Amino acid sequence: MRFRISKWLAGAYMVFFILFMLAPIFFVALNSFNRAKFSIFPPQGFSFQWYVKLVSLPDFFYAMRNSAIIAFSAAVLSTTLGTAAALAIVRGPWRRRELIQAALMAPLLVPKIVFGIAVFIAAIRVLLYPSFTSIIVAHTVLILPYIMTVVTANLLQVQRAQEEAAMDLGANAWQTFRLATVPQIARGLATAAIFGFILSFDEFDISIFLARAENMTLPLRMFLYMQEMEDPTLAAIATVLIAFSIVAVVLLHKLSKGVNVSDILGRRNTP
């Protein structure tokens, strides 16, 4: 009897917790269809006027384009570098691979504000401010630890027998990696790239130091619009981004099945 009561209470708590977490998303989506001229609740009617206004604001489309370019570039670079770092950690002859891995995870320990100021000063010194390059480099460094973690977890599950068979058949190191290793970690690479794209697209704390009118990102443009206007246009674009995030999360869930990230600290492949 006590077990049933505890199970019921745990289920009720989980339902309440999920509803509590999803409530802001629901109210934002509901406010995007508000007929009122300001963000008020309950809505005064149903209307698509804020989505129509969103289409008529070119600044948001330019900012979205910039964010997409930056996020795609950062995702490609961080996936490439993260894969190389993961290979060095998993396959390299390092005695202190945990120390090397911890060093590569260092950007996660630095507050984003401090990191943003440091990149801002460095970008001015090397004449890259303001530019897309400075933001792309900053985002790449920021999301690199996440990419490396995902790829490392996938490399730990690779069947070495296939790589050894490729080498026995005369394949060199690059051919072995491309033909035997990549097919086994392709799902993890796609997961890491999508995850990195989302992190970069949503980054605000660092972009605020590096972005100007010519390389304005969408999160920063939304922040500036919130200071200028109080209508539900932001709710409309937020709803569009929420829909995009839901699709990305579903895709990540399907791609990441079978990946056990905890393996990164627990074991290492043996020949």
C-alpha cells in the first residue's frame, strides 16, 4: 500500500514538474495569437497579426540569417576539431588523457561574461572586431567541449575489429577512419553537429560583446526589440523558434539512441 502511494505521489510530482516547466512555453505561444496591442493575459482575442508583422520586419530576417551562418560555421568547425580531439583522447598514447580532456573542457568553467570580454579584447587586438569571424571563433570554442564529449562517447563504442580489418586490407590511417570509423560514429557526429548548431544559434552572453549592426544575431536583436516595443511580436518569433527547437530535439532523440555519454569517463576501447 505504501509503495502504491509513493508511486502515485512520484507520478503526480513528475506531472506537476513537467507542467510547471512547460507553462511558460504555453503562455508565450498563446500570447503570439493575442489580438491586443500589448502583451496581456488573458488574450483579448485570436489574431495572426503579429506573425504578419514579423514577416514585415526585415531586421529579424537579417539577424536570423546571421545567426544561421554563425551557428552553421561554428558547428562545422567545432565538430571537426571536437572529432580530432576525441580521437586524440581515445586513441592517443596519452597517460594522462583525463587531464587533457579536463583542459579541453575548461571553457565550460569560465563565466560567459568573462569569456566574452576576453574574446572582445582579443578581437580588437587582432583587428577582427566587428566581424563574423570573431563570433564564429568564440562560439566554436564555447561549444567545442560539448561536441568532444558526444564524439568521445561514440568512439568508445566503436568496434575496433572493423578498423583492424580495414588496415589488414591495406587501408591507411585516413582511409581507415573514413571507411571504418566514420560509419560507426555517423549518428553521433550528426547529433553533435545539431546540438552545437542549437547552442550557437541561441548564444547571447558572448554575442552581446561581439555583435554590431552588420553581424547582429537573432537573440541580441530580440533583446533590443524588447527594449523598444512591448507588443507580442517577440512572442510570435519565440513560438517559431520553439517549434524549430521541438523538431531539433525530436531529431536529436532519434539520432542519439544507443549513445551512452557516461562511457566517456568509465572505460576505453581495447584492441
